[in-house]
Amino acid sequence: MPPEPAPAIVGIVGAGTMGAGIAQLALEHGHEVVLHDVDDAAIDRGRDRIREGLGRRARRLALDPAAVDAWVDGRLAGLRQAETLALLAGEADVVVEAALEDLALKREIFRALDESAEAETVLATNTSALSVSAIAEAVDRPERVIGLHFFNPAPVMRLVEVVTTARTDSGAAERATALVASWDRTPVRSADSPGFIVNRVNRPFTIEALRMLEAGEASVEAVDAAIRQDGFPMGPFELIDLAGVDVNLAAARGVWEGLGRPERLRPSAIQERLVEAGHLGRKSGEGFYRYVHGRRVDVAAEFAAAATTLDADVIRDRIVLGVAGEAWTAVAENVATAADIDLALRLGAAHPIGPFERTERRGGRAAVRARLEALGRRDVALLLADRQ
Ligand SMILES: NC(=O)c1ccc[n+]([C@@H]2O[C@H](COP(=O)([O-])OP(=O)(O)OC[C@H]3O[C@@H](n4cnc5c(N)ncnc54)[C@H](O)[C@@H]3O)[C@@H](O)[C@H]2O)c1
């Protein structure tokens, strides 16, 4: 029998939250990992984080306690630092870039990687919001550039959006997809369009909630309760507070701008106000709720008197059917397939069922359109119209 091919050597640029998480995944699956960061202290912190993560993983695998350290040390032995991007690119078969979210910086990194990497090496970016094509334009061989959008925490979240540009070579996309699948992740294919799948299709989840709050139609708690009742692990306001009001607003702005400022996705003035006031959610002690020592105590004073005039099923439908409308638009724009969108929202945004599965369950597209019309959301209902 021919010997098994050696697992690919994985290069990772940036040893922060995402870089360390992706490195851990690669090490778990037997790869050698070469890590580069401009900051040596970040490498040390990244190595500590990877060690802890591997330890947690070993305990979950129910390894004999005596075997845990040996397993962790064995995996960590595959981790090396590369002093320069050229050294990293020279030996990696696949590179995943997880440095700061800055287009000029990423273009510079990709240019350096492209100059030193073998022709076969796949160059991937973990960008959440930048255009992969804009990064690829900086290099001589854009056909090997791809997006591999992991979610945080990377060792836990199963979803990876594989983002191809108009110039990505299908072989490079297949290799990158096979690699993340071999790491026990679930790859979905997305076009290079604003917000990819999850950050775009799930926008109405928070925007529609904010609209109802702004219009005095539903309180923070009423919205969160209606959504939890539907099987979501948390409501939109709990989610915004957890992610950071500023982070959510930046994502909302990015997708809104990227799609040409559609009215339905216009960011909310409430969030702008909260960010200006420094009320950023859990991390600042106040957002839509108030937190003491990291524990939620009550609704923030600003929202305490908000009224609720809508029934829970109306609140729920405005949100989940809003997501369905965005999902149909994404398919019509060839961002992704319906099946991949369903998977992505279940695995990447904790939806109990995907928007297309929900549409089926609610009697099909015409029934959902009729419900949206009855809810006064004609603009969203139109998104479900037949565009053939
Ligand atoms: N944190 C998330 O939830 C999340 C999720 C998905 C994608 N992303 C994306 O992943 C990327 C990294 O995010 P993060 O949260 O891990 O950031 P982070 O700030 O935790 O880590 C970034 C690291 O990159 C290093 N760095 C900066 N410039 C560099 C350079 N020129 N070369 C090499 N390293 C450099 C920094 O020293 C730092 O250690 C960003 O593009 C972000 O948008 C983040």
C-alpha cells in the first residue's frame, strides 16, 4: 500500500483570538502549524491559549488524565513560529490569515505571501467583512486566494464559510473545502458579497428587533422572550449585548453600505446613540440590559418604560420572516444555495431551523408573503416574489 500523504503544513498569520483558535484546530488534526505575528508577546499568548484549548479538547475526548499532558504536548510539538511572512509562506501548503481587519494591511500581507509561496499553496483570509476580491487584487496569482471565514470560538463553532471570488481556481476551493471538512467543520460556499451568508442573512434578526423598539411596538424583554420561546438560545438584544453594540453596529453598517444602502437594512439610530454614550453591552456594563460583575441585573434605564403592543407571534414573525426575506434575496443574488443558507444559520447563528425550512413549514413562499403583507411588511414580502 502506498504511504499516506503527510498532512498539509498550515501557516497562520496573526496569533490573536482567531489565529490561535484555527491553529488549535489544525494541531488537533495532526498538522504541523507555522505561526507568524508581528508581536512576539502575541505568539506567547497564542501558544498559551492553544495549550489551554488542547487541554480542554483532550478532557472532552475523555482521555485518561495521565494521557492528557502527553497528548497536549504531542500536538503542541507541531507548532513553530515563523519570524517572517516569507519563511511562513515558503513552507506552508495552506495559509490562513487572521491578522487585523484592515484592507491595506491584508493586501500587504497577501502580497508578501504570494511572492514567497509555491504555486500550489492556497492563501486564505479569515476576514469577516472585507472583500476577498479586493485582497486578491493585490497579488500576482489571485486564483489561489480564497476566504475561509471561521466563527468565534473557532475550535467550537462548526461552520466555515468558504468564500470564492470570480477568479478563484476551483481546485484551490476544493482543497480548502476538503481541509476544513477534515477538521470536522461544516463548510458552506458563499460568493464574495457583503456579509457573506450569516452576517448578511441574519441582519434582520437584530434590525427588525430594533425597529420595533424604536417604534414603541415592543420592549427589549418582550422581543427577547418571543424569540427564546421559538427555540433560539438568546434574543436579539441579548445577542447584541454579548457581541458588543459597537461590533453589531459596525457589521450592520458594513453590510448596509456594501449592498447599496437598502432601506430595509438601515442601521438603527438607537445603536448609534448607545455607542456614542459608551454603552457597548456586557463588556461596558450596560447596553440594552445592565450588568453587575458580568451578570445581568435588569433592563437599562433608557428602555425600562418601553411598551409592548404586539403579540409574541407577531414579534417573532417580523424577525424570523424578515430573515427569510433576506435569505430569498441572497439566493436570487447567487450568494449561496438555499441548503447552505439553512445550514449556515443553524450552525453559525444558532437558529433552531433554517429560513427555507421555516418557509416550508409555514406553508411555502406564498403563505409567508401573505403573512408579511398582513404584518405590514410589504417591502420584505416583495423579497419573496418570483424573480424569474
Ligand atoms: N474575533 C471574531 O469574532 C472574528 C470572527 C471571524 C473573523 N474574524 C476576523 O479574523 C481576523 C482576526 O481577528 P481576531 O479577533 O483574531 O483579532 P485579534 O486582535 O485577536 O488578533 C489579531 C492578531 O494579528 C496580529 N497582527 C497585526 N498585524 C499583523 C501583521 N502585519 N502580521 C501578522 N500579524 C499581525 C496582532 O498582533 C494580533 O495578535 C480579523 O480579520 C477579524 O475580522 C474575527
